[in-house]
Amino acid sequence: MTGQNTRTGKIAVFADREAATRHLADWLLQEAQAKKDGPFSIALSGGSTPQLLYSMMASEPYASRFPWARMEFFLGDDRFLAHDHEDSNSGMLQRLLFSRVPVPAENVHLIPTAGTAEDAAKEYDAELKKFYGADTLQPGKPLFDVNLLGLGSDGHTASLFPGQPVLKERTAWVSTCVPPVAPYTRLTMTYPAIDASRHVVFLVEGASKRETVAKVRAQDPTCPASAITAMGDLTWVLDRDAAPADV
């Protein structure tokens, strides 16, 4: 595995949101179909940007072609809310994707909502380790085939927000975050868990993100996304509006 970061990762630019999203759907289908030695594991991102992707995956020509029984779905982050709350990433994914395709219920690993946020983070951490088959991440053995990420205008990704203690977490795979600029306590995968991916993919759209993409590619330390690395490769999937001038 090559090992890449936000500076060395390749960039794919498309005319618009539809084209960028369809490219990603096609690529995910290809990767999922090609994986034969075990399950195809993917960590999904929340927010508004990937919602078109999830709707595409649940529609033809994709819905009947994904090997749903061999796919394992996780969430990169979520708000600590009941899954039926309108702001829950889990609820959004249930509506747009999981309820519309024949994925086995046991293959969908939603972030827990019981107890305290800290309890839920420990429970999800344990679930990841059970799936991985070890309590520590091993070089050359990815946790995820694909880790899908978005990018906030402040440079956050997943729920790794600027100035938060979670940015220094190097032991736990899942931790909590209480961003002062965003509502709700969050649960998020940490840098080590995201790094343990065969493919890390940033899907970013819109002119409002162009400057932030440029900062993260330059590894501006004020942007938490700048510290994202991948055990394998890292790719930027951008629409033209989000692409910096030098791309």
C-alpha cells in the first residue's frame, strides 16, 4: 500500500455535482464487485453533500448490482441523537439507502445512541475492533476498503473540528467531540481509524469549499482535514466549482 495524504492524493475534477457523484457511484460499484476475499467495508459520511450518492446507490442501475450481502457499512461520524431525529446521519442513511436496498440488517453498523456519548463511543470502538479482529491496527491490514469523507468550510472532516481534544486522540478509534460552532455532541472516528483505509475519498462540491480545498491540500494546520492520511491511496473527487485555480 502506498500511503498518501491530502497533498499527495490524486484529484479528479468533474463538470458538476451530478457528474462527480455518478463517477463516485460507478467507482464504488466497481470496487465492491471486485472485492472477493472477504467483505467490502465502507465508512460513510454524513451531511448534505453525499446524499445524492446514497440516492443513486439505491436506484438503478446501481441498486441491483451492488453485492449488498458482502458489504459492511459503518459511519464515520454522527450526532449523538436518536436515529429517527431529523439531524441524525444514521436516520438519513436509513431513509435514502438502507431501507431501499437488500443489505442485511447485521451488515449495517450504526453509531449507538444509548447511555452517555462517551459510553456510545466506547461501544462503537469495540464494534470496530470486533469487526477488524484485533484491538490494535496493523500495518498493511486496512480496517476499511473505502472511507468516504466530506469537508466543512472551517476545514473539519467527519466530526474532527478545529481546536477540539479529539484531534490529539491516537489510541481510541472512536471518540466524542462537542464543537462550539455546530449543534449537538458528536461521535467521530479518529485519525488512526480513518488512516486504516485502503481508499480515502473526499467528495467536495461547491464554490464555497474551493478555498478550503486549497488549504487542506496545502496542509494548512488550522484545518483538521489537513492531517488526514490513508494507509492506501487518497483521492479528491471535486466538481468544477470546488476545484482550486491550480487544479
